[in-house]
Amino acid sequence: MKHNTLHHLQKDHNKRVIDFHKNHALELERGENGNGLLAKWERFVYKKGKAFLKAVK
């Protein structure tokens, strides 16, 4: 009984995490993640990583 409850809670948590990461990636694509230094670095790394992966394929 306890295992099923924990399993269900973990599944819900994983779904929320997946949704968060999808939305965050879309915000990075559109440049809507903020104007702070950390946000600028995050966009820079995201775009360079995406370009690198595209070049490798």
C-alpha cells in the first residue's frame, strides 16, 4: 500500500519536472528567462550547446 502511494507521488513529481524543463527550454529559445548575468550565461551556453549538437549530427 505504502509503495503504491510513494510510486504515484514520484510519478507526479517526475511529470512536473518534465513540464518545467520543457517550459524552461522554450523560454531559453525565446530569450524570456530574464536579464540577469546568470540568465545571459544560461542562454549563451544553451545556444552554443545546441549549435554544437547540430554541427555534430
